[in-house]
Amino acid sequence: MDTLMNAMFVPLIALQAADKQIDINISSGGEQWYLSPVWLAVGGLALIVLIMFIVMAVRGGGGTTIVKE
């Protein structure tokens, strides 16, 4: 049984060993940094905080609190 298995797998191993060229390309290229979802989320949060500051400045008005005794 062992010689039968060797006879079956030896040609397969030889075919796998023949192709040794590996080409890995991890650069997507051409994508702008400001289109990243992380930067879009950071920009969105910054915009919400800016709007909150503007609303607080307009509504606050520098009024005082009067406490009656």
C-alpha cells in the first residue's frame, strides 16, 4: 500500500516543485488617503463636534442665572 501511495504522489510533488515563481503584489495604488473609511469617519466626527460648538456658542449667550431667595 505504501509503494502505491508513493507512486501516486511523487509525480504531484514533482509538478509542484517545478513552479517556484511567486509574485505577490500588495500595492493597490492610486487610492487617495482621504477616501479611506477611517479618515471619512474622523472627518465626520470632527464636523459633528464643530457644529456642536457653534450651536453651544449661539445658544449660550453668556447669560447669568438668577436665584431668588
